[in-house]
Amino acid sequence: MQPVSGVLAYALHNEGSFHRDSLGAVSEAARLASELGEEAAAIVVGGDELDDALCASLGRYGARRVYRARAPAGLAEPAVDAIASVMRRGPYRYALLGGGLLGVEIGAALAARLGGGVTMEVIEARLTGSGDLVVLRSALRDSARVRVGYVGRPGVVIGRRGAFAAVEHDGSSATVSDVVHEPSPWANRARMLRRGERRGPELDLGQAEVIVAGGRGVGGAEGFRDLEALASALGGVVAATRAAVDAGWYPYSAQVGQTGKAVSPRLYVACGVSGATQHRVGVQAAGAVLAINRDAGAPIFAWADMGVVGELAELLPRLIRALSAAGDATPPSLESTT
Amino acid sequence: MLVKEVPDPGVPKRLDPTSGRLDRTGARGLNPFDAHALEAAVRLRESAIPPVEKIVAVTMGPDGAARVLRRALSMGADRALHLSDPVLAGSCVVATGYALARVLERERPDLVLLGQQSDDGECYAMASIVGEQLGMPALSQVSRLELAGATLRCERQAEYGYDLVELDLPAVVSVGDALNEPRYPSLKALVRAREAPVETLSAAAAGIEPHRVGAIGSHTRVLAVAEPAARAPVELVDGSHPEAAVERVVAWLGERGLR
């Protein structure tokens, strides 16, 4: 039997559209498959909302075939069951997932089920001359990058958020086929009671020029008032890390980081933010990063441009006063700075 | 309970350029996220509905990793199991999950708890791999946990907002740091934990097939380690003199045209 080398991408969806990182995974699968002289396929898992037109739209990102499995959306297990079933029967050597929480869960369990290898936080994937996949992944809170190869089959690739660009071509469509899979005995022991609840007003952090973000070190909801004053002095908006949002100090809609929105401000002020990798990934496009944290060992000081080791309660009121006063008194500098 | 020894956050971490493995020298301690998992286990026992029979802490790693088990004992674990064997060195994440699952299944747990992440980023995947190996539902990055009889209600932030998921026990759950505030162990508990026994298991004793772990049993191979492109070092200002620090920050913002 000819060894198979096809590439299958999982596409996550909600409310009638696919996740951007999933479209990136499909595009990347198509790129790799074409180098291998194979066809890329995508797999989707969900209910009636997955109509033919929606599934076929993945053809615009390079999938030639789309497998559709009817099972609850948003949970890992049904997706693992469906993907494993397709990979066992079909000509697929590699599975690609776009990352995020569900991508990691599905990819990890899939590798365990099929006895394959899995890599995560993948920034780049490429093929060797002999058609084997090698990935570049980030490790140790981004302080190292590692090239990893797969031993045996299959290989599961979980991209870092935003690592694979969605590349759209007009006019291409995909063949949609339904797959029937055997659910694993424990698949119905996890049930989605409520999915994708949004909390708080919608904010457009993606467009903000200046973002003042608060993390666990802010200490509570009242601490965010100083952040709001600082944001207003700088003409910016307030954001919060996942830890601060989960603690109920600031609304979900203001969350930045890997599971929040990716942002690209000219200035990012991180207050009491430890700066773990997941947060860093979400703000990597920021122009300049100013970090204020009482813990000199906080990881954020490894990637900030300017850091102040000290107490927010002492520093922020003074900074707000200084900025307000400076804004009133001094004309903008005409000196060129680089 | 799965716990893991990680480098002290203050110690710079590096990968050995030849083996691609984490350089394990330097001060080490309990993965901070595992402390939240331990706290969750202790709180479940305190709420006592249904009664928690026993909290067992399990780790895998070289000899020194037993330190984190003592820490777990001081925080409320009743027993500690240390899976330690040279054949395990260099296991990929799937092989590690397989080995841990073999130890866990001996204990017949109703709930396996672990921290959602550690420095190497692979812990995000561990709950799913262990769940798959044990044939249990798994959920990761949980920020709220409620036990009612034999079902567990878990809230977490997923791609599209907050999800509420119900799991039937037995199950595997990884938790985030918003779940709770871990307590500090009392002096008495620390002393007791120092003297408490830690059971050590070899791979063979745990029923681990040697060809499925270590470098030979791994499904991925590190080919090269590269440092990311260096960036300009951070300018650090001492904030214990707030007036001077603020002056410097305002000047820095001005230099960049950011105010």
C-alpha cells in the first residue's frame, strides 16, 4: 500500500461562521497538501447549522473535501471521535488545528487516541525533501524556539493563535460528505449546558491606539478606576487580562490575551500583569510596552520596553497627575526622536 | 491530583541545545497552577458533599520532584506517589500522559485535577491526553467548579465566550488561577509533610510498557533548539521612588511621541 500523506484540518464554527484560526489551519493544510501532491480536506462537527453552503465555503480556503459529522459543537470528545474515524479510514497523515482552547484539547486527545505525535504553539510548518513535516514551536514562555519532527504516524499540529494566515481564493468549492462515526463510550458524559456566553458591552480594542491593561496585580475591581483615569489621560481604553476578568474585576469584552482579542496599539501599558506567554501572544503586535509590576521577577519584564518595579497605588495617581499637567502646560515637542 | 515540579519563576529557564530537554538545574518548586488544583481538591473535601475519601498527589520526574509532593502534602494531600524511572526521561507529551494515566488508574480516582498550564506550554494538553488514556471526559482551563452528586459543573472561557459544561464523574479537569486563592500551609502541616512518606513507583511497578515511554516511545523528536531573535533589553526603573520613576516614564513616553 502506498503510504498516505494527505492533510486534514479541523474547522471550529459558531453562529454560522468559522473561526479565523480554523480558516488559517485549512489554508495551511492546503498549502502543505499541494506541496505533497495531495488534496487537503477539512472536517466540521456540529448540528443543523452546518448546511451544505457553509461547509462548501471552506473550499475557498483550499479544502477540496469537507467531512461533516453531526454531533454537539464546542466539546472536544465528539470532534476527536469524528476526526479519528476519518483519519483511520482516509488517506490522511497529518491533522492541523488552529489552536485556541478547543484546538489543544482535540489535538492532544486525537494524538493519544491514534498513537501519534502532537506539537502545540506551532509558529511554522514545513516539509522536508522527503515529505516529512517539521514544525517550529515556541517553548518556555517564548524564551526558546524548537524544531520538532514526528516519529511515525499520524502527526497532529496545533497552531499558535494567529500563526496560520487565512488565505481566501474566490470560486473554489469543496465536496461535502457526511461521516458517521462511533462515539466513544464517554462522549456523552460531557454535556454543553450553555455555550459562548458574552458578558459586558462590546468594545473595539482591536482599533485602540493606546491600551491600559490590568491584571491580577491590580488587586480588585476598584483598582481599575486608576487604570481608567490613566487611559483617559493617554487617550486610550482599558483592557484586562483573563485572570482579572475571571476574577470578576472587569468585563469579559475588555479581555486581551490569547483567549481574548488580539490587539495592536502603539502603546500598551500593562499594570499588575505578570505577562505569561498566553497574554504575550495576544499583545505581540503592540508598538511599545510599558509594564508596572511590584514583582521584579514577573515575566513581563522580559518583553516590555520600559518597566517600573513598584506599587500601582503609589505610581498610577502620580503618573495620571503628571500626564494631565504635562498635557496642559507644554506644547508638543518638535524635536525629532528615533 | 497531578502535580508538577517547575523551575522557580525567578530562575531563567533554558533548553539543553543537544537533547532539546529542559535543563533541570536551578531552584525548583510546585507549578503555581497546581496549587490552585490542590486548593480545589481541599475545598471539595471541606464541603464534604459528597465526601472526598482521599486526596492523592501524583508526580512524574527525577528524584528532586519528590519536593513538590511534600508541598502537596503540606497543602492537604493525604498520600503522595512519585513515578520515577530513568526509562521515562525524554517522554513526549503523549507518552507522559500515558505513563501518568497508568499510575492514576491504580488509584481509581473519581476526579483527576491538575493545573492548566506550566512553563513549557504542553500542560494545556495534559488533561485531554490523560482523559483519553483513562476513558474519562476531560475539560481544561476551568475557572469555576461546582460538584453536585456525581456531576461536576464547570465554567470556562472558550473561543466564543463563557461555556458551562457538565461532566459525569469520574472525569479529568485542569484548572486556572482564577478558580481560587490557594492557602499557605501552616507550620505544623509543613513539618508533618516533611516527615510523611512518599511512595516511589518504578515504571515496571506502575505497569508502564517501556517501549511506550522515554525517547524510544515518543512520537515527536526535538531536532533543534533556537533562541528567538534578541530584543532590546527592558529599561527597568525602581518604583520605590515614585516621583522619580514617574518623571522617567513621562520622559520615555515623550521620547516616543506617545503622549
